[in-house]
Amino acid sequence: MRSPFRYYHICEILNHYELQKQPLDRFIQKYFRFHKSIGSKDRQEIAQTVYVIFRHKGLIDSFCTPPITWEKRIEEYSRAIFFRHLDDPSLPPHIRTSFPLEYYQFFVDAYGIEKAEQIAKTCNTPAPITIRVNPLKTSRENLLNRLKSWQGICCSESPLGITFSKRIPFSSLEEFKKGFFEVQDEGSQLMSFLVNPSLHHQVLDYCAGGGGKTLAFGPCMQNQGQIYLYDTRQKALLQAKKRLKRAGIQNVQFLTENHLKRLLHKMDIVLLDVPCSGSGTLRRNPDMKWKFSSSHLTELVQLQRSIFHQGFSYAKQSGTIIYMTCSILPQENKQQVDYFLQHYPLSLEKTYGWLPQENGKDGFFASVFTKMLR
């Protein structure tokens, strides 16, 4: 590590990350906010180093002598010898792809040996930098012209997506402050468009979080109809309020648990973007693979079923229920769909899903159901 300044902050981030529970990206953002003396170039290099170490921690650890510390990992990263072993056949595949053995085995069980290694390698590549244009305020062509110095190109599938070849200080751009766009992976955009409400629909975004999916499908309603947002995380809903206001989406209501009862059996569309393992988005959250356990996956499966049971009650007869994850594990996807069809009066209309693609979309899954008469 050539720069003592960068080395110090990399060590601080890695050592203090383990003492808290925030995801890595949020923790790094918070760290930089508290250390404003770190310039933009240093921030980029520090963050990139931390992410590469997390992506390849398993392989790096195989070259470290016990007891393994973050300092030893940084030293091994600086030597860069581990990069020569990314395809070393003498190493077990879960080591050369830097995955916990238990997690890697889930990929093998679902997709076979060759595909599992390909998936794991893709998860270790940088994620694309993609935004979604807000059609309430501008067009993709107009925004491309305004941001032409950043060399954006149109996404191949999302009609509102633009991908950039380098990182951009989005939050400082006037176009972002005016609500012309939001940062969103192309796969996430395509999932959001599945909602496809009409102008007068009543839509419940039941696991709304920061409002990302509503921000994507909301503009097509042209501020007609009604979108209800609910989440158990009130801080996330406060963030959603700010983002939706900036985007100019006004046909929204934010609900508490006490207000949900009045929506029972009345919603045209219920969106269930449920908590999941995030196995399709590990490029953006490489720290999460080191927190994975089969017991936690079992808990998530039960939570997803509970959320679906709750969400089902809000859809009206012949209403639409959309079950969605950013997972590529069948335990959270196909097996859940089979369970829902067995236990609820539903008609499966369509299912979408794809694996994470190098230089392309994150991995996502969704099934669209129609609620039938009992």
C-alpha cells in the first residue's frame, strides 16, 4: 500500500466494519461523511480497495498466515499474488472464487458445478453504474444530452435506463437534485415495470423500503390512482418520502400498521418485494456472502411466506400479486412459488428471472399471480 494515508483509512474501515451491523456500502458512506478531509480520488481508491478485499477475502485468506487480521489481508492484497490464482485448478472452487463453502454448495445444488463457478466469478466483478430516467420530468434523450460529458449509453432492455463507464458524483448533479433520475440497476428497473398499473389503479407497495420500485413504476400513473407504501422500517419510509417528492410523484400515501386494515381486499395490485438473501446482488454487497448461513436462509424463507400471507389479504378478487426477490436461490424463488400455489387460491400468470450478468443486470426473480375466488 503506497499511501500511508489511504492505508490508515482502509484499516479503519475494515476493522470498524466488524463492530457494527450496517451493510458495507452504507458504512463506507457514513465513514466518508465523518472524514471530510478525504478527497474524491482517495475516496474512490479506498472504497475500491475495500470492495476488492471483501470480494476475494477467501482467496486472500488462503495466502495469509494465522492469526489472520485485516492488516495481513491488506498486505496480501498489495502483493497481488492472489490474482494469479483466480483460475488455479489446484485450489477448491469455493476458495478460488472466494465463497464460503456452504454458500457455494447452494449454487452447485441449484445450477451444477460449471454454472456455479461462473455465477461466483460474476459476483466478484464490479457492478455496472446505471440510472433510471424519470419520465415525469425529462426524456432519456434529453438527459443523455445533458450528461453527455459522462459518456452514458442506453440500456439494452430498460427503455429508461442509462449505463455509465465510470463513477459519477450523482448527488451533486443539478439533474439529480431536480429529480430527473434515480440510480437503479437495469434488472431492478425491469422488475419494477412488471407492476404496470393503469391510471386509476390502487397499488400497495407492501415492503416499500426506500421507495425504489415505486419511483420506477409510479410515473406511468401520471399522478392518478393511488399508491400506498408500507414498511416496518420507518426510517426507510422517511427516505422514500424525500425521494418521491423530488421525483414529483404525488399520488402516494405512507401507511402505518394501524392504517393497513382499511385496504383489506381492495388493492388492484400488491407488490411484495420481500427481504431475501440478496444472492443476485452480491457484486454491490460482497460483505453479505460472508454473513450467509443456511439457518438464516431458513428464517428468510419463513419470513417471505409470512409476508406473502399478509400481502395476499390486501389484494381484491382477481387482483394482482407480484412476488419479487433479488435472490437467485430456488429456496426463495421457485420453491416459494410452488408453496404459494399449493396453499392459496392463485393463478400463476408469468415468472421472470435471470442470473447476475457480467457488465449487465443484477440477478432477480419475480412471479405474477392473480388472486382467484375461493
